[in-house]
Amino acid sequence: MNARPRLTVIGTGYLGATHAVCMAELGFEVLGLDVLPEKVEALQSGRVPFYEPGLPELLQKNLASGRLRFTTSYEEVGAFGDVHFVCVGTPQKKGEYAADMTYVDAAFTSLVPHAKPGSLLVGKSTVPAGTAERLAEQIDAARGGELELAWNPEFLREGFAVEDTLTPDRLVFGVRSARAEEQLRAAFQPVIEESSAGPAVPVVVTDFATAQLVKVAANAFLATKISFINAMAEVCEATGGDVTLLSKALSYDTRIGGRFLHAGLGFGGGCLPKDIRAFMARAGELGVDQALSFLKEVDAINLRRRARMIDLARELVGGSFGGVRVAVLGAAFKPNSDDIRDSPALDVAASIQQQGAAVTLYDPEAMDNARIKHPELGYRESAVEAARGADVVLHLTEWSEFREMDPAVLSEVVSEKRIVDGRNALDPERWRAAGWTYRALGRP
């Protein structure tokens, strides 16, 4: 393929909007689609409906260039695109571990009748193994071999999604033909080619099954590493050890490394929790549930850290939250994001409120989302205002603003100088020197 293909992106949530904007930034003509007119209107007017550093500027730049636009019409998308990326969500089913495939199935069902003969349909959604094979059969039955399917899993980190799209650490192409591989390589040509900026990005060409397993396997491994060090935090609490020093010592072993080996409140968000549960569910359907039974404990360890955080806070205020004022710093599941899906911070805040405390909360970006989900909590416009009159302060999301704040400033507004560091990110000596009672997960 000589001419650059025209790309479409189906679904403009976190993954889709980022992919559409970044592919336009790489020089492609891109048409994004969403079934929600309000999303399309927001993006077309230059507004990103979520927080992601650097993305609003790139959106506005590429709208102005004419390379990027958005629509609600599958007919328009089908006539425009040569390569169609399906980026819709696969949330956890209510009351089950399995992934809800409603949005993926609907996207392909709507796209297939309108796609031009010879175009490539590319799944980027995180799906159970076997999904691509099923969809390929349906596409062949509907179009008689005119269209081809490929699978290209995403590996975005919230807060670094622009960087991860423009300069990925690897690309995975799940294909069934040389032509599909050629079309995908053309769609990622600026990313793949070696340049003065650095070496070529590794491309791993696989079958469908492997391509679908890569993302969930990666998330299962990362979740396991996080829960491992949090399990060590439990042991440290029982023995008097310090999990931060333990982690540091382990990190020098090159076989282990220090990334994702940071004990604290645990993982949340829209990927790791639901993906490991869906992975377990699919393993059960395939008859290999014992292979992933360890993930049940990974999940359980992660949830226990939330309960332990609540226990530490309750101990500091005398054994009961009744009539106690609690300041919570953080609502997003991680810094540099406004995502509150399965947020440990927000879960802890809501649980403490239910136990009788008056909770006031501040987060640099996630306040609006938190208000919608938990209107019963009190919200303030700064860390100082959230801490005013507090009997205990909980540090639950590791924003740099919180890591760098001056204990002396908060000392002037709180009722009692007590803090529980749920992320092991604050300097204990600095806070204790300022007269604070400092507690943390996995530390004496």
C-alpha cells in the first residue's frame, strides 16, 4: 500500500478519543464516531470530555488542520475509512465477573454493512479470547470475504496516553493474512519506522487468540505484582517491618525491578480490576479456571488494603468515626487522571462516611465525577479547605500537589494533626517533625 490509509475510530471514550487525536497528529486523515451526539459535539468543538494531559491541545490542533473530525453516522464512516479501529468499552457485567460485550457487538454489527470492500476492521477493545474468531465468522457471513478483521490491543497508561500512542513500547498485530498485516503496518507506519528519534518500535505479529490474550495477561501480571507487595505490607504490619524499605531492596534485583512494586492502597480504574475478573471468568468457560485461580487472591489482597486503610484511620481517632471529621485528599484512582472507576480513594471515603464520619474531599481533577457518584460527600476547592477542622487527614491519591504540600500549612487548619498515608508517598520524618502523628500502610 503506497498512499496513507484513511482511518476511522469507532467509540470516542478514553481509548477512542486518544487514538483518534494521536493518529491525526501522526498525519493521517481520521474520522471518529460515537453514538452519543453530545460526545461528538464536545470533541468537534475542541473539548475533551475527560482529563488527559496534553490531549486537549492536540485535539484543537488537529481539528484546525482538517485532518480530524467526528460524526454519529456509520454510513459516513464506512464510506470514508480504509482501516476502522473499534475502541468501545467492555465493562464488567453487573453481578458477574465476565466482560459485557454489548458495545463491541453493536459496533461491529453497525459498521459491517457500511464498510467499503477491501477495508480492514481492527478491534482494539480488551475482549475475552475467542471474540475475534466469532466476529470474523459473522463478518464473513455478512460480507462474503469482502472485509477482513484484525486485532490490535491497546496498552495505554492513564496520564501518559498521548505518549503511549505516539511512542508505544510495542505493537501487537493479530492477523490471519499478509494483506491484513500490510494494512496495519500502513496504518502505523509513522510509529513503526525507524527515525532519528530512536529505534523502530517492535511489532509482534500473532494469531487472533494470542493478540487477545496479550492485554489481559499484561494486566494480570501487573495486578499480581501490585498485590504481591501489598501482601508483603500485611506481613510487615505483623512483624514490624517497613514495606517501603523491603520494596527498595527487592527493586535492585533486575529479575524483579521496582516498577509496580509500590505498596499502598492498591489498584483501581477501568482496566485492571475488571480485566482480571473477566480473565478468570473466561478461563472458567474454557475449562482452565485452575490456571488463573491465583487471581482471586490478587483481587482479594487488593480489596483488603482498602479495609486496612479504614481501620488505620479509625484507630487514630479513637475507635469510632461517629462525630469525626475526616479530610480525604484524592478521588481519582491514580494521579494525572479524573477517572473514578473502581477508585480505592473514593471507595474508602464513601465507606468512612457510611460509618458516621463527616467527610470532606478534594481532588485536583476528579471532583465533578466524584460528585456525581457520591453526592453525599463534602467537596472543597483545595487541600487546605478539605482539611479545615479535620480530626484526621487521609492521603489517598498520589498527586504531586499532595506529595509536595507543607505540613505546617495544614497544621494551621486541622483540629488534630493526624495523617494516614495511603500511598506511602509522603516523607514521614518531615510530617512528624511538624508535630503530626503519621501512619501508613505496611510501615511502623
